[in-house]
Amino acid sequence: QIQVVESGGGLVQPGGSVRLSCVVSGFTFSGVDMNWYRQAPGKERELVATITGAGETFNYMGSEKGRFILSRDNAENISYLQINNLKPEDTAVYYCWTRGNWGRGTQVTISS
């Protein structure tokens, strides 16, 4: 059974950073693409970034993409999404998606 579990969210002040984790189980993690999405209040879920099985990253945040850093640890079956210089508009539930499976998400709230 495939399981996808995100963690690392919370309440963060503007300008701070957060590192989100996505732990997966139930399949061979190495070689599988990992995708991070987010859904802000009242908005549709959007794709943030992808890290391929080979470790290549694709960032879909346009002019803001420099703030989003994706990595993975194949030995620990974990993908990380670090977000720097957080802004109120980054407030959202962040989800991990892989092989057709969603996690439940982790809430990130940016507020002073």
C-alpha cells in the first residue's frame, strides 16, 4: 500500500523559511518523480515544483521560483520542499503527489 505523508508546516512570520517533508512508502522511491502542489484558500490547487527520479528539478513558480528549493533523499524515501523569504500569499496547504497518490497535506500559514 502506497502512503504519502507531508509534514513541516506551521505558522511562520513573513520573511522566514520553512522546510516541508514528504515521506513515502509502499514502493521503490528512487527513480520516481515527486511533485509538490499547494492550494491557497479559495483557489485551485497548483503545481509548485517537480523533482525527477534522477534529481532534476522543475519549478513552476515563475518569477518567485528562486524561493522554492526542491531536494530528495532516496535512502530515506523523503522529498523536501524548502521555501525561503515567505510571503503571506504563500499561505496554503502543501501537498505531495506521486504515482497517482496524494498525501493529506501540511498547512503553512504566513502571518506576523
